[in-house]
Amino acid sequence: MAEVREIICTTCPKGCRAKVWKEKGVIKIEGKLCKKGKAYIQQEFLEPKRLLTSTVVVENSEVKRLPVRTAEAIPKKDLFRSMDHLAKIKVKPPIMEGDVIISNISDTGVNVIASDDLLA
């Protein structure tokens, strides 16, 4: 029998539960879910993704750390490698919220962007 996983949907506060398994190459989902919930559960089963939020070092400023985040979710398996990369980054002002700090982090195709302005 195929491995059955229980996944809790986090697309809304309800936290609906679903059982998911793969049968003859088709993903089967059991549970009462909305359309968005079904898409989330399927993605979570195939390849979980997460937004990465962190900080980077700021040089030449009274502010010592700049908050950053990925522009969209990246594969969960790439989080630690991406954090290691971010730990080596240093930025200098001026930086505006939304500016790209790192392009294509860990070859995910996703940029890391500033979450705040850094003017001085």
C-alpha cells in the first residue's frame, strides 16, 4: 500500500486536515477542502515550499541588520543552503523596500528582496 500522509492545510485559519497518497501515479486526497486547499495539499505533498525571512548585515550605517525575504516560496529542501548564503551577505545603504538583494537564491529562480527601506 502507498504511504499515506496527513497534512494540515494552512491557506486559511480553519486548518483542515487531509490524507494524501499516490496511487498508480495519481495523487489522491481525502478530506473536506476548498479549491485553494486542494492545490496547497497537493503542492505540500509533492514539494513543500516556504517563504524565507531573515536579515543581512548592513555596513556603513547605524542600522546593523536589514530584514529580507524571498519574493515567493522556495523549496523547503533549499532553506538551509539559502540561509548559509544569506549569512555571508553584506549590504550598504541606500536600499529601498523591494530591492533585489540576491538574484536566484540557491538556483531556485527566486530573488531575495529587502523588506524595509535603509536610507542611512
